[in-house]
Amino acid sequence: MINLTINGKAIQAPEGATILEAARANGIDIPTLCYDKAVEIYGACGLCVVEAEGIPKLLRSCSAKVSEGMVINTESPRVVQSRKIAMELLMSAHDGDCVAPCQLNCPARTDCQGYVGLIANGEYDSAIKLIKNKIPLPASIGRVCPHPCEKACRRKNVEEPINIAQLKAFAADIDLNKESYLPDVMVRTGKTIAIVGGGPAGLTAAYYLNIMGHSVTVYDMMEKMGGMLRYGIPQYRLPKEVLDKEIAIIEKSGVKLVNNVKLGKDFTIQSLKAENDAVIVAVGAWKSSSMRTPGEDLEGVYGGIDFLRAVIQGNPPAIGERVAICGGGNTAMDACRTAVRLGAKEVYVIYRRTRNEMPADALEIDEAEEEGVIYKFLTNPISFNDENGKLKSVTLQIMELGEPDASGRRRPVPVEGKTEEIPLDSVILAIGQKLVQGDVSELKLNDRGNIEADPDFFTTSIDGVFAIGDATNRGASIAIEAIGEADRCAKAVDAYLNGQRLDTRVPYISKRDEATIDYSDREKQARLNPKVLAPDVRNKNFDEVSLGFTEEEAQAEASRCLECGCREYYKCKLLNVAQRYDIDPSRFKGEMPQKYTRDENAFIERNTAKCILCGLCVRSCREVMDIHALGLMGRGFTTEPAPAFALPLDQTKCNNCGLCVQLCPTGALTEKANLKKQVPLDEKTTETFIDINGEKAAVLVSRYNDKILRVIPNDEISRNANLTREQLLAKLQ
């Protein structure tokens, strides 16, 4: 045995062992992407380097042998720097998406691709569990979210984005109509947390902190929980019965809910802090923003959220027959469509830009128009006019579009001398909302009048008090933004209660160059939207407009997904090392080799754009299986593992053993998704089941020669792929 020291730890290793083998045998991790004990040492990736005292150059631990008295450092600054450069070089030519763009664009980082794929396969229970990893109110959010995920969906480059939001609602509705999924709750920690505000932010934080084992109480000033989901979203978009069911699940999981209590009246932040280990302030923004237009104080002028709340509480104001809504967002759409349902004969939407610049969801804009709403684009109120103190008309300034502003939209500018007057009975100002500052006077506010909260840790000016949602920093936003904040805040509070500090480092992920993606081979399939009530029916009542997907529709729509994110994400060795170090591949960015995806085999999917030329597939095919189906073709940056003469794999000696897939560290070689469903794949294969130590394993068997092609699951058995079924059973026994 050889005595040596690695990272200050004295160990022994057999004579002739490599440094890598010695380290691994003693629980010391040295990263490598091209090494496997099944094949000869190759040393291609350059990641396994270590520093040895007395030796000037770095050693590749996969090949360097141990020697008596050797002192090794596997994480010295020099070693780390070398690995970072090696990783940056590898990643600079790796053209693949770790995570789908839809997930990256979701403020809550929901695994959209994952649950859409599960819905496509009819696995609804698994879909809702995946959704609830990030969203505890999916049926509600699926109905009201403006779906930023869909704006990033690459399917739009073929025809239209996947209907992700409605698929979320579909899976959630199935869950609500049976024994709903409840997550396992960790052992109670004895820590207590008070949350002020029962909207989407407060309920989300409560849900996840409760799962972590903490005792959580949510306090809310209204008669029911839900915040703006309840009091700001009309019944026809979000039936409150749906919201009630989802809140009941949160309560059933162990969260205590207390209504009709108000901050500043029934308790203070300091009093809650004295009784709890942490406090989260999620009070929302309940005050309508002002337009600062003359006449706003007239009778008949209402704030957007004030109007909607009054209607939802059963006290709608008398708005008359001629109503105008000022604004172009979703609140404006909710207000105008509500006004139609209250019986108004003429309903206008006044917006200073054009339809193209409206921030409201396009479907909402279209459905409002179908219900009779009249749009007054490129107009802006300059005065609300009265008769005896009551609104009688609005004077509009005619606008035109100028240069783009900070938002990227063209700035509206007045057309000199052009105005228009419209007679009105009421006007609704739906241009935004803000915090009621008096409610949170104990906390420091920023120059916008919102709670100043750390963007990473959500801490405030009082130790142990955190703040999230519409009341903080930038102000009011969409519900999914508040939910995403609440999820991250729950982790920050948990770390605080455990005396730790949350790691906010953003891990590296690979993203494809959008300009290089070719969609020409994709078959066009029209986007499916759920059926809706007819306009002349729905504009007379508050019944839910959308009728939802049928199972057949949901699976068909979900099947349109391009599956942009890598299926190997959770076990990708390349990503694991990339996230271990802070790397910047853009330092070596050049023209990306135009490699391409080949889909030419019943079992194996090849994407050479993700290949890092580690050689494991070529070497395992040659050295372990003695088949030689793959080789390194081309030179320089254009090199790729491929069959000779660019033949399809099906025309080589490849027996689909899957060993190359098993060893690939990047996702360049993967099992096709349908292989994992354990169903017959084509005319060449059949499926049987064998019993392995009391557990059934699916075995793919060639119909031509009775050879075992793949055993699922059991990667080690794949190395015996040339055995017949009888030989395999004998070996297993």
C-alpha cells in the first residue's frame, strides 16, 4: 500500500492506483467527464487535474499514479482556475438548453415542460405534484396568469405557443375534483411564523414554510383569504369556488388562517415579532392609482380595484349606461367586461397607445371586444367634466405614437389642437394600484412609497421581518411574480430560522443560440384553446367564460411541446461540473459549429450539438461491445461522433445496447422518451418482463435474434446486452 495525503487527509492506496481512484475510494470528489472504468484512460476533458507538492505541472489524476509520500491538493486556486478554463472551452461549443425557455421566463420557475409532458402522457397526478413544487394555487393561477411562459415558448416560431396556462388549470381541476394532493410535511421545528396578508404571496409563503415543518399563521383584513385573486379578479375569470377549494387545501396541510384582523388596528409588526420567530409582510397594494386629471374627485369616478372589489363583495356601484375605463392592462379588461355584465349599454376603453402596445392579454382584449366593448385608441383624458358635481363627460386628447420609451413601446404624444368629448355616466381608472402606506409605517419605505426589501433575502428594516409581493420595491405586479418571490422568501426565512444564510448564487445553465435553431422540419399544428361561452350569453352573467380542456384536447395540445429543455438535466455530469465553478464561456465565444440533431434510431436520440468530444461513446462501443458502430468523424470544430459514411445507426452493427447513452455525460445521447414508457417500439423489438430480486424489470428483446437490447431499469445489466434472455436470467440468478 502507498501512503499519501489528499486535501490534508492521510490515506492509503494500492500500488499502481491512479490519484483519481485513490481519491474516490476515500470519498474525495475530483470532477471528470471522459473517464469510466469500463474503458481505457483518454484524458480528453482536462477537468481531473490536481496539484502535487514538488511537481511543477498539474497532473491529470485519471492517469497519474500514486507514489509514496505524495501530497495532493484537488482544489487549489491553480487547479480551480485550470478547471474553469477547461469548462469554459467545453461550454463555448456546447449548443443545448439545460432548461426550457418557458421555465426560465416563468417568475416562479415552474417546470412547464415537465408538467406539459406529463399531461401529454396522461400522467395527471404526477403533473400536479410537479406544478405544486412551485405553485400552491395552480387552478386559480392557470385561469388568471398572463403566462409569461408562453411568451418565451419556442413553439411560436413554428405557429403558436403552447397553451401552458390552460394546461395547468386542466391538471389542477382534475386534482380538485378528487382527493387532492397534499405534500408530506417535515417534522415540526417548533418555530412559529406570522404572515400578514392572505393573497397569493402570503398563502404561497405559508404553504412552503409549513411543508418545511414550521408553524405558520396567516392574518388578513378581509372576510376571506385570497387577496387580489378574490377581490380583484372577476368571477367569470376565476370562480371563487375554485379559489376556496385551493385555500382549503393549504389550510388542511396545517396552515392556520385568521381573517377580519387588520395591521395597525388589531396588531402591529412589532407585536407579531415579539410572539413569533419571524414575520412576513405581504399586505399587497389596495389603493387605486391616480391619473392626476382634473375632475377625478367627481361623483361617478371610481378606482379600478375599488370598483372590482365592490362588485365581488356584492355592492356594485350605480355606473349607469355609458361607462369609460382608462387603462390598457388586465385590470382595465376586467373592469370593462364587468361593466358590460352590470348592464352598461356603451362601454369604452380609453388607451393612449394602440392595440399592439396594450399590456393586457390578447385573449382578454379580443373577448372584451366580442362582448361589445369599444376601444378608443390613441386618446388620453385631459379632463373629467361635471354637471352639478356629477360626471357628465370626458374630454380626450388625440394622440400619436412617437419614439420608443424606456419600456420599448413607442411614446404617445399629443396631436396639437385635436380633442374629443364623450358623454359618460361613470369612469373607472384602471391605471395601477399602490400600497396603503399607513398600514406599514413601522417599516422603511423606498422613494416609490413601497416597503424596502432586500431583493435576494427579502429582509426589511426590522430584523426577523421579511416583505414580499406588491407592497415591496417596484410595486404591484402579476400574481405569479408574487408567488415566485414567496417561494424564494420561504427558503430565506427557513435559512434565517436555522441560523444559515441562503445561497443566492445563480447557477450556470446552458442556453441555445436562438438564431441558429431550425424549425423547418416541424409540422404545423394549430394551438388549441378551450371552448368558451358565446359572447351574447356570457356578457349577461358572471358564469366562468372558459369551459376548460377535455382530456383529448389537453393531451393533443400538450403534445405540441418541442421539449426544448434537456431530459438529462437532473443527472447531467457536464452541468454538475459547470455549476460547481463560476464560469463565463462567453470569453471564448466564436461561431458555433453548425452541428445538428439526428433522429434515426428506434431507441437512441443523438444530438451532436451537445457533444463535448469526450469519446466515451466511441470507446465504449469499440472497447466494451466490440461493435465499432461509432467513430470520430471530421476535424477540428466540426468533429462529431458518428457512424462511418454518415450512415444511420440502424444501418450499422449497433445493437441498441444503450451503453453509450449510459456513459454520455452531456445529453448528446439519450434514450428516446417513448423507450421509458416500456412499450413496444417498432417491428424489430418486443417487450417482456423478468423478475430481478423480486422486482419486475422491462426487457426489450430483438425479434430477429432474441438478443437482450435493454433492461429497464438496471444500467449494469446493459453491459451484458449480447446475452440471450435465458443467459441473462442465468447470470442474474
